Amino acid sequence: MLGTAIGDALGWPNEPRAKNRKKRKEVTDHFVEWTRSSNNPRWHDEKILPGEYSDDTQLTLSVARSIIAGDWERFFAEKELPFWLRYERGGGGALLKAAKTLKKGYLPWQSNYARDYFNAGGNGAAMRILPHIIASAEKPDIKKLMLDVAKDTRVTHGHPRAFLGAACYAYALDYLLKKDSILEYGELVGAVLDGRNEWGAFLDSGVFGDWINTAQQFCNYDFSAEWSFTLERMANRLKYIQEALKKGLILDDKKVMTELECFAKENGAGDVAALAAIYLSSRYANNPSLGIKIPAFSFGADTDTIASMTGGLLGMLFGISWIPAEWQIVQDYDCLIRMTELLLADNKKEISGENSAKTGMQKNLWTVTPIGKMRLIASKHVPNGKIGDIIIEKWQTMLGQVLYTKTVQRVDPSLSDCQSDCSAQSSQQVVQEVFPRQMCIQENLPTLRRTVKDESKNITTQKQRLSFSLTPTAIAELLDHPKFAMNFTLRKALIIADCLMEGKLNQAEIAKQFKVQESVVEQLSNYIKSE
């Protein structure tokens, strides 16, 4: 898990789609701080700190969390992927489309996106399947492992290149996991080649029958024939790697990676990444640090994913003793170890719950989200031209993973396009949309003024003289209030304001009745004015 994150963080600044502001990249032995030109949710410059990773590790942790939660396939599709859209960093097109489709409540192969889905053969599946291998460490069953990897792949990708790339990588990881003697030079390649009947077996019709029928309807190719063609091509390339490794010291890494299509148009395919990682981990089995650096700085290749997957293989072989001190600052180092320990545990869910309960007793500023409780630990504003700011918030899960979310804050008070959208969502729990700041400021910060109307005929004289109003400034103050920003709805805010104007209960009593922090009630009371 640590090798995966290290390779990801080291290679991400050099990945073609990373949009690194620095055009001339250098080979280094350490992580670097860099500036990313991001278009989510609007164009802005985002500072990436040394050791921070991309979607490769994010989704690896998402899969791990799903396995720990139980019923992993449903949890990953219904909770993790839709939520990932709130904090994703560098996600590929197929992953983003699949996640957005799942967020709408549709399976990708049963949606308008079906044709694109069955053409999605990228490495977005292969890069995240490591937790399945770790979770099966104590009860090895290669057929079940291959089935889980195929189910995981199906959630986002529909092309054989994605399935076979993930399966091939999983088989290599599993082989190294079970290895209890010294790995001979080139042994891994031979083992994967010999095991192609296991990792290359066609999808189980008993599990994937309906899915395969759907594939045949929407594919612009014959799925079964494409599967066989891809498998044969991978086997031939494994044989090529075997021969190449025999050259030893005179071996040219770039030439081999070129032959494996690492610099070609389809360099992001699942089979390409898997084969490249197997080659590099075989070539540098005696020097894991160099083995990760080579792909991380192979400019023009999918540097973060290939380095991440190579790191996964080398980490599986060597553990953590090889990791240099300068790489131990990788994002979420402790979290990655903790998640690995949970994956290895028999009672994953129970232990995770106990840890969460202990953390909850120590802290009380936790927000409930679809993937568990999180807390806000920092917030900053980044300029977005003349329109306003991008608010970047840093969150931390109970197991220690750091996530960054972004929202737009408009500065033009004349814009009120989202006013109707706000009222339509007012009765929904904000946790369904992840964070309450999204109630209104995702697109515009409108001039919003609402007067609470009394529905009771026996209204008091005091209440008739009071009004509850929110100006743009007031809205900004509420959205910046840490307690108000936690699991709150507009409807509850209006009811509390109504109670305050009635004057029958004091602030402490209102807070207790509606199960909110007293500071929230106090903040709302600031916007009640005497007319």
C-alpha cells in the first residue's frame, strides 16, 4: 500500500494529464511541491504539497474502505465512487463518467453511457485492486480473487483490456504475496505467463451472463473475440519481456516500455500498465527505489499509474524496510498502514467501528458522510478571476486519510440563478450532497433574503415585530461557521429561527430540542432583527 502511494505521488507531477504548470520537469530523489492548473469546479491554480497522491491511491483506499465496510461491491458503487467526485484528484474520463452515472442511480452498462463504457479499457481498474489481494492473504483462493477483481473492474470499465490488465496485475501481486523464498531474476514474468489460464479465464457466465449479453448489444466489437485477442497479445508481450530481461545490464528500459506501448496513444490502457509494472518490478527486484523512479520519470508515459503499480509489486515483495526516509512523508503514511492492518484482520468491520468510536469520544467536530465520519481541518480561498474564489477545504477521515473538497464562492450579489435550486433542495439532508456548503454556493452566491412566515394564527405580538433575514454577507458568515457547516438543512435553520422569534425557549433549550450545537442557535439569533 505504501509503495503504491509513493509511486503515485512521485509520478503524478510528470503525468501528461496532471496539468503541471512547470513545463520543464526534472528527475529527483524526493517529492516536490508543484502547481496544478485545475478546472474543477472552475479554472484555478492548485498547490500540490510534496508527497500528495492522485486518484490512483484515492481509489485504492476507496476499495479498501469498501472491503472493510462489508458488501464491498455495493458500497463501492453506491457510496465510494459517487462521493469520490467531491474530492477526486486527476481522475480519468472513464472513471469520472462511471462515477457520475452511479451518482444518478444508474449502472454504467444500463445507461446512456453504455457504448463509451464498453470501450473503456483504461488502467483505472487495475490501479485500485491491491486491497483485494491483501484482504485474501489469510484465505488464499485464486478463483475467488479473480472473480472479485472482475467484479471491481465491471463497476467502471467494460473493455477486455481493463479486465485482463487488472487480473494480470492481481495475479502478479498474489504470486509475490505467497512467495516465501528469494525471487529469481525474471521469475515473476514466467510465473504470470504460466498462470494466464487463471488470470486470463473468460468471465464466469453464471455471474456475468446478463452483463455479457448487454456487452454484445452495445459493443462495436465482438467481446469474446476481443478478449481472446487481448489475452494473446499480453502473452506475446510477456514472452518479449522474458527475452528482454536476458540482456541484463545492457537492457534499454525506454525501448522495452516503448514496445509495451507506454508512450503510444493508448498508454493508459489496463494491459499496458500491468505489463509495464511487471517488467519494471522484475528488472529492479534488487533495487526497489530505482524501480519506482524509472516509471515515475518516464516522461510521456502514464507516470503516476505505472509507478504506483510498480510500487505495489515491489512493496509486496520487500515490505517497508526499503523505503527511504525522504519518501516516508508520503500523504497518509500512517493511514495506509492502518488500512492494511484492517484488511488483514478477520473482523475488519468490528475493529474499524471500535477505532471510530474511540476517535469520536476524543473529538466532537465530526461530519457524517456516505463513507464515514470526517472532520474539517483547514480551509483556504484561491482566486478564480473576477468571478470569485475557489474554497478548498482540507478534511480528514477517522482513519486518517486527507481529502480536499472545492466549492465556488461568487462575489457578484446580482447573480441569483440558483435561488430556485436552493429551495428545491431545502428539505434534503445536506449529507446526501456531502457537505452543506453546496446548498447554494456551488454555482452562485445569490442575494438571498427570506422572511420567516408564521403559520400559527395565535402569533405573539413580539413575533410580529421580528423578522429573520439573510443578506449575502450573512450567508457567507453562516457558511464559514464550522458548526453550521456540519450536517444541517435549510428547513431546520428556519424552524430554529421561528422558535427564537417566538421567545418561548432559550437558546440552550432550542439546541437540545433540535440536537444541534448551541453555538449554531446563537449564530442564527444574530440575524433576527426588530422591525
